[in-house]
Amino acid sequence: MEVLVSRKEHFNAAHKLYNPTWSDEKNKEVFGPCANENWHGHNFELIVTVIGTPDPETGFVIDLKKLSTLIRAEVTDKVDHKNLNLDVDFMQGKMASSEVLATEIWKILEPQIPVVSKTGRLHSVKLYETPRNFVEILA
Amino acid sequence: MEVLVSRKEHFNAAHKLYNPTWSDEKNKEVFGPCANENWHGHNFELIVTVIGTPDPETGFVIDLKKLSTLIRAEVTDKVDHKNLNLDVDFMQGKMASSEVLATEIWKILEPQIPVVSKTGRLHSVKLYETPRNFVEILA
Amino acid sequence: MEVLVSRKEHFNAAHKLYNPTWSDEKNKEVFGPCANENWHGHNFELIVTVIGTPDPETGFVIDLKKLSTLIRAEVTDKVDHKNLNLDVDFMQGKMASSEVLATEIWKILEPQIPVVSKTGRLHSVKLYETPRNFVEILA
Amino acid sequence: MEVLVSRKEHFNAAHKLYNPTWSDEKNKEVFGPCANENWHGHNFELIVTVIGTPDPETGFVIDLKKLSTLIRAEVTDKVDHKNLNLDVDFMQGKMASSEVLATEIWKILEPQIPVVSKTGRLHSVKLYETPRNFVEILA
Amino acid sequence: MEVLVSRKEHFNAAHKLYNPTWSDEKNKEVFGPCANENWHGHNFELIVTVIGTPDPETGFVIDLKKLSTLIRAEVTDKVDHKNLNLDVDFMQGKMASSEVLATEIWKILEPQIPVVSKTGRLHSVKLYETPRNFVEILA
Amino acid sequence: MEVLVSRKEHFNAAHKLYNPTWSDEKNKEVFGPCANENWHGHNFELIVTVIGTPDPETGFVIDLKKLSTLIRAEVTDKVDHKNLNLDVDFMQGKMASSEVLATEIWKILEPQIPVVSKTGRLHSVKLYETPRNFVEILA
């Protein structure tokens, strides 16, 4: 029987929604206050879910301490207290929307899960920009 | 890569669970205090999820401001501070359960999503009657 | 050393804000959608706080099971799945605002606390109408 | 149209992660503080989701009062204020991880859902060990 | 009997902690990642509490719609989707800490409360920078 | 102007309510399931509040990183993943109620606050045993 196992981490970051191929006017028109030139920011919540069969010796699909360590090393240490547009290498040249950020986080974590879990594989990356606006990528 | 994008809205409404083809006794027996003739009410939370491919120009599957405006115009403005049994046209003649309410909300929103999103389609309508009782419709 | 001890209970009720000495127009003007004639409702959260000195034999200021039983018997059983304007004896002839409801709950509970606690007295009644609108009475 | 209906219950329990076929040193090495010999504990949150077609007479997939009663009788009454390793018959001889506990809860509830719902079947058992660590079993 | 009435609003903003009279090294040493030159940000939650006697005609200490309108006009419209250090006139020349921001919000709102409430006066301004870090000013 | 500054930490622990001078029967009668001989447990949330005047150079009453470090070193590292009755030196010979635990935490932290803050002093220790049962000590 397969089980989904989830770990929630958080980070605080600044960003703006801005397409550099557009005029400032078009950016304001499309993105509204999210295009504010001096940035705004959020307390992001990130939930990473792994699916697999529990190991009979530990009862674990994945050791949640190891999953937490992986998420921090590969993702949250790189975005926490940072500017998503300026400071984060894996977001360079990309729109700083939650959809794009979650997609990049998926690409980073997906190959790393089998390194820390015998049977687990990445099932979901869920990213809350606010408690009312959030995105998810499902396997 | 497809992404699920969610927006949470809320509304406060009165309702009762009451089948008019049954006696008052049977309604009390089946629905208990939910059949109270003078109504009771809830702070409902409504989460609408759209799935699609992010637009490369915006990074958006759907503009969440437009999704919020749609949900308010088509749903929450019609149920907020209302009586679900008496005041809401799309609930006339129907049981005012969360299952039925979520089903009607799905029917209203499903054809409207492509109007505000190029690639998006409705994926889920989730309705919390209380933090402990909730329903969801999945595509 | 005195300690404050709190118990959170909840109830779901219908109500409307309506002053019967005013015209319908004035009620609509002052109370807006809260005056909807067919009612609306909320999931109320009620936090009751008692202050006192812990009993050395139990470590308790007040047994929280007894406080919960008291709140249910004296308050939430009388308002849960009810209409605050029509069904609740202690709200008859009163405005069904959260301020007034919390005041009446205070009057009911204040003399009862010493019955279930040797050193405790009522310190606060806090009532959430929604997560964003709430009232409190402090000793 | 099928609807998912969920009920959230909670229980407080002690446990430790400990494989009796291993030395104390290996248990400490693998499980860290979770292997503390004198136990630790959690406020567990359990969400049980049933999927089915609403009954036209009630608007219900499943009566949530009956689902709550079932969960309490079959699960939470047996684990609340208990030690998962020592006091719970259905966990005897098993690792007290959330993955294993959720699996056992699934096995208990799955055959019972059709007893209280005409069209419903078990869809998900979700178990929060903490707000940041949780597991789920999906049909 | 006086009642405390609270309204919760939110805003998303960027900021950094930076004392311009110090070297970059000292700023990094004192403020750590909060001094990141390219900013970071938060979903702030702001709770404003007014104390007073309920008006017998309305049951209100203060009309919460008017309090919400006041907070938005005087505070959140000026900080939402903004940079606290660069874009907010009432924070010019001040440290952008939560302590200082809450103090400035107090100064703005305190004289305005009597304009929208006959008996009410400002009792508390509470500001959550994250769910784990928050400040409050009490009358 | 004085400001209250709060930091929330958490820990997971086992305990039981048991007065060793009483018979098992009396313990069961007074404490009910909380007296379960094999323990139960909770995810405790601890909020520590310091009051003082913000330092003009930093905008801080107290550096929240230092407050967090202090709480972890002096309190949560000693109770997290522990048994409150058996493993915690400052609870030896005391009832393991939330009232008593919060009182001991107050005694530990109160003299330490001036060490990490020029103007701050301890204002409140608030301890959630569950989201519905919590205690607080106020200066």
C-alpha cells in the first residue's frame, strides 16, 4: 500500500511580476500592484509530498528529517530572505510567478528524492503565496 | 508542465437541511439540529482550483484577480449574507447541503473558466462548511 | 502566581442585525447586508478565560473538562444550530451583535466559575464572529 | 456527479519510533529524538474522506454525524490519550510511524463506510502528526 | 460594560532592516539575512482593537465596516504591495522593523477612531510579520 | 512608547496528570484519560512576549533571533521529544499540568530577558496544550 508523506517548509521573499519585453505601462496594466517597481513580498509556505511504500524496518516512506534537510539545502536556503527576481540563480530570466517558481522547485527536487528514499518519488509541490492564493504541481 | 492554481474566497450564509416531502418529525430525525426551523448558519470557505499551462508572457495559468472577480460575481455575491434556501436562485428546489451547493457552484464556474484563461479548465471546487466538515468536487 | 486558563468552544448560528424601532430602509442603511431579512449565519468561536492560582494537588486553576461542560450547558447548547434573534431566551429583545452576545455570555458564566473552581474567577470572554471580526470582554 | 465528503477528528497520543530488532544505538542513530525511551507525543489530526453520489432525498453522500461516530468508535476512542506502542491493539507488533498508523486506520474504516452510506466508499485517510509533518493514503 | 472590538486586515510588502549610519558589514552582523540588500518580504496581518461601550441602538462599539474602511484608507492601501523602506511616506527615515511600523500605525489610527465611533478609543495595534514573529502596542 | 514583541516556538512531548500521593483510582477519577499510566502527548505551542522600548539604532525591543535562541536553549531543547514527568529536570516532583509547566518556564526566562535586551522585560508566557486548551502567565 503506497502512502503520501508531506513536509511543510517556509521562506520569506521579495519579488515583482514584470515582463522585461513589455513597457512599464503594459506591466502595470497586466500585473497591477504586483508590478510595483520597488518590489513587494510574501511569507511563502512550501509543501513537498513524496509517494512510496513504507520501509518495513522503519515504517517510513522517507525520513522527514532528511526530506526537510533536502528542501532547505536545495530550495529554501536559496530563496529565504531573498529577492526572487534578482538573487535566485534558478529563477534568472524567468517570470517570478508562483506557477514558475513551483515548476523550478519541482525540477530541482524530483531527481533528488530517490537519493534519500528507497521507494519514494516526488508526488506534489504545493506553494502558498498567501493563504488565499496557491499553486500545486502534481505528478 | 501543468499547474493547479487556487483561489480561496469566503461567505457567511444561513441555511437549514429540510426535505419538504417529509414530515417535520422525519426531518428532525434525519437532520437533527441542522433541521432547526429558524435556521442556523456558517462561515463558508470556498476554494476554486484551475489547471492549465502557464502562459510564457505572464507566468500565469489564470490571473488570480480575474478568478477572484469571477467567483465573487457568479457565486459569493449571490450567497454572502443570504439564506441558501430562500434567497439564492440557483438553489431553489434543491437540498441546501454542502454537496449540492458545491455541485451547483461547479456547474456555474466550469463554463466560465475558459473565458478568463487561455489554457485553464476547472479542476476542483472545495467548500468548507466548518473547519471539520467539508466537501470537494474533482474533475 | 496567578495563571490564565482558556477553553475554546464553537457553535453555528443564524442571526441578523435589525433594530425593530427603525424602518426597513434605516436598517438596510445602517447594517447593510447584515440586515438581510432572511438571516445569514456564522461559525462562532468562543474562548472563555479563567484566572486563578493553581491547586497544588492537581496543578489546575480549573478542570478544563468541567469548564467545557459548563460552557456547553450554559451557552453553546443554547445557541448552537439556532437563530440568535428568535430561538435564544437570553437574547430576547436585544440586538444580536457580537458585542451584546458576548456581554450576555459574560453575565451567565461569571457567577458560575466559582462553582467549578476554588480560586478561579472569570477573566475574559472572547467571541469570533469570523476570523477577521471578533470581540472580547475583559475583567 | 461524485462528491468527496470529509470529516476531521483529533486525538492526543504518546509514541516512540523504535525497532525492537535493532540495538538502542541503531534506534537512536536512525530515529534520533523520536526514539526517546520515555516517549514523546502529538496532537494528531485525522481527516477521513468518502466519495460517492449525493442521495437525492438528503443531499448527503454520507451523514457526517454518522461518519464522525464511526471514526470515534473505531479509531479515535482507541488511540486518544493512549500510548500508540503499548495501548492500541491494532498497532501491536508494528512500527508506530504515521505511515503505518494511517494504513491501519484505512484497513479499519474501508469496510465500514458502506455500512453507513448507500453510495459512499473510502477515498482518503490523511493524518497530521504536526502541522508540518503529515501522511495520506489515497484510494 | 466595555467591549473590545477587533478587525483583522492584511497586506504584502517588501522591506529590509538596514541602519544607514552603519557600514554594510555591521548591518549584516546585526540584522543577518534581514539586511539582504535586494529586500525580502512578508504577508503582514494587522489587528486593530477598539474599546468602548456598545451603542444601544446598534449593539456596536464601532461599525466594523467603517473600521475596515478606515484601516484600508489610512494604512493598508499605503503599504500593500509596497516597499516599506522606499514607498511609504510615514516610514521615511525610520527603521523598517515591525515595532516601528506598528508604532506609526498607532499614531495614524489613534486620532481617527473617535471620528467613526461615539464611545470607542484605540486599544491595541497588533502586527504579525510571520505567524511566529509579532508585535503589539497596548493603550 | 512601549511595544510587546512575541516569538512562537513549539515542542512535542509526552506527559500524564498523576498525583503520586493519591491512589490510582483517585487519579483516574480526577484526571480521567489524562491519567493514562502509559502516557499521552501533545504538540505544544509556546509564545513568549517581551515588553520594552525599541532601540533607536535597530528598531528592536529585542532581537527575535536572540529570543528564539534563548527559548530553545533554556526551554524547548529540554522538553522537545521528551516525557515531561520523567525527563525534564525543572519539572521533577511537580504536577505536569500546563499551568505548572508555564509557571516553571516563566521562572527560567524572566531573569534571562535583560541579558539579551537592553530595555525589555518578560511580559507573558502563553502555552497551548491543544488549539482548544491553553494557559498564560501575565506580568
